[in-house]
Amino acid sequence: MSEVQIHIPVDTERSDTSEDADREEMKWESKQEQYVTNLRDDCLNLSNQHNVASLNNKSRYIRFSLPAIILPLLLGTVSQFVPSGYEYISNVGLTVTGVLNGVNTFYNYGKKATIHNEFAGKYAELAGYISTELVKPKRHRIALDVFLEKITTKLNDINNSAPQL
């Protein structure tokens, strides 16, 4: 195996006069501030949409789970008092319970509710981060180009892993 050598040049006189040393930060102007405000509003909107999706899935989960829990308990209690010839009521009740459990397992509403709730929080957190920066006076804010890089990277990461609405 051959050895690889890396050569790192020592600073020269010209390295202090390079263009990187003269870099100026991107200024916060009204057009750029409006763009960042729109990003914040989009994050809040997506947070609200995921929150609604979470609540809908939670409602579905309860709608299918509660009868599946109560029905067998009720049938077990009432079965002692059912006259002969009506045993099919227990079979129908247990079949309905099985179907409800199957729907809940197949569509997994509980997990969907949790995931949408998690992403609602992530979007709200990013919107809060943006708002925190916008509240500061312009002279105390971080450079706009650095801030845009941070928030667009975070927003893209969240968007790429977010569940469908």
C-alpha cells in the first residue's frame, strides 16, 4: 500500500489579503426580512395543519378503540342474562370488536396522531426560532446569509421527513 501525503501550505503574506478576509455579511433589508417572515408564517401554517391531522387521527383512534374495549366487557356481563336462542348476539359483538381492532391496527391511527403531533411541534419550534431573531434589533441579529442557511436547512430537513397531510 502506498502512503498518501497531504501538503498544507503555510500562511503566506498574500493569505491576509485574500478576498475571504474582506467578506461582508448580508444585510437585513425589508425584502429579505419579508422573505424570512413568510418562511415563519409557512412554518406556523404547516404546524397548524399537522396539529389538525394529529387531532383527527387521535379522534379516529378513540372512535375505533373505545367500542372495541367496551363491547367485550358489556357482552361478558350481559351474556348471563340473555335468553337461550340469542347466543348469536355474543358472536356478532365479538366479530364487530375484531373488525374495529383490525381497522385500528391496519390504519394505525395512534401512531399517525403521534407523528403529526411531533411534526407540528418541529414546525412551531422553527417558527419560534425565526420569530426570536426577527424580534431583535437589526444590529443585534446574526448575518442574514448565515441565518437563511440555518433555517432553510432545518426547514428542508423537516419537510423531507414530515408525513403526508
